[in-house]
Amino acid sequence: MTDDKLIEQFFENARQTDIPDNGFTERVMLQLPERDSQVLSRLWTVFCLVVATVVFFLMHGWEIVSYGLVMLLNNFPALQSYLITLLVSFVVVIVLVIAEMLSRERAHSF
């Protein structure tokens, strides 16, 4: 039996049980922000990311980052042997952060 089936079976009795809450659930649901505010929040985030990316490229941010990386590697020669490891680790962390954000987004959309 899969984990999902076990969890569903475990909560089946609770689903059929009615717990009186004196209107608490309805009051909470009325206090939650509307979907429109969530959409506006996501649009604002995307807008800020686009602006930041455009500013980064207009200000030649890649030159600053590459200069800093070269200076770091020149001052710490031991890091040169670990450069690929550092880059792979950085990419893995970025992918994990994006995956976590997407999973939270999916959880909130249901």
C-alpha cells in the first residue's frame, strides 16, 4: 500500500467527523487574503526580478562578479582546485531553492 493510501485511510474517520467550532472556520476563511492579492504579489515579484536583471546587465554586473571571482581565486590558490565543486554546489543550491519555491506554490494553490 502506498503512503498516500495509508494517509488517506488514516484521515478517513476524521473527515467524516463534524467538530463544532461556533463559526470559527468561517471567520478565519473571511480573514484570508483574496486570490487577487496573491496574484498581484506574484506579479510584483516577477516585475522586481525583471528590473533587477535588466539593471544587472545594464550596469555590467557580470564584470563585477567575474572580477571578484578572479580576485578570490588569485588570493586563495587552494580554491582553484575546488572551483568546479564550488560551481556545481552553487547550481545545486539554486535548483533546490527553486524546487522548494515551486513546491510551496503548488501547496498553496490547492
